[in-house]
Amino acid sequence: GRPQWPPRTTVRSAYPINVRGTVAGIGTIDGDLIPRGIVQCGDTGSAGRLKVTGALQLTPSSTVRLHVDTPRRVGGVDVGGQVFADGRIEVTLAPRISSSGSLELIKGGAGTLVGGRFAEASLPAPGVGKFTLQYDGPSVVLRTITTHAGFDTAHPPTNAVMKNFVTASPYGWIGFY
């Protein structure tokens, strides 16, 4: 079988912990973690934070699964050392969460920068706005990009459509800053 420990257990190792299966729940890994399978922070469908006192070395076969219950209960990994991103990240939100601001998903150690990038990301489909994954110094952050009707920077309107939009606008002008 697979080893299972009660919640909030600390697992210590002088050598990097190389896991080919699943690391799940809430607790502490005192050392470096190299997951080659799934890292499930908390239980399925509920937020929980996993603590790794050393480095977190994600591989192409790694999948990190996180859930956000509220803006103050964000599932994720707190890492004391360097974070090396790779593989896949999957983020789910509780139905009552609004899409605004930023949420720290993976927090690296002080004075470090996130190395690498996730090859794939499954992010929530918000009601308003769009989510993006950003690499912010030592952390991986889920941010909301808010869009406003008529302003789609990824697919700007043609000049004819823009002229009709400006004409229909009560202000009769448009500006970009």
C-alpha cells in the first residue's frame, strides 16, 4: 500500500523525498520534495496548505491540485527553499468566490525566484474577468484580469466597429492609458 499519516504530520528526511505517487493533505515535509505524481493540497474540494521546508522540484509528470475556499483560505504550498515549476497545475474555486485580486498559490523561500514554468494550467472559469497564472519573484500567483465590455485587448475591434462603439458612447471618445 501507500504510506498514510494523520493530518498535520511532519515527515523528515535528510535526503530529497522522491515520490512517484500522491502527496496529499495538510502537513509538513521537512526536506526537499520531488513529486513525480500528484501533489493534492488539502482534501479534494477543500483548501489546505502543504509546507515543504526545503526545495520543491516539480517534474514534467507532476500535477499540483489546489482549491480556494475563500480569499483567506487558499490551498497551496509554502516552500522554505527554491521552487522549480514544471508539469501541470489545476486550480478550482468554491462557488461563492468572486473573481477579483490575486491569490498566492505557491510561496517560495525568501530571496529565491521561481525557476521554470508550468507546462499546463487548468484555471477556473470565472463569471466576470479572466484568470492568469503569474510568476512573481518567489511565488506563483493566480491573478484576475478584469475586462470591460467593448475592450478586448487580445482581439481589438476593427476601426469600423470602434467608430460605431465611440459614436454610441455617451462620452463620444475613448482613450488608452
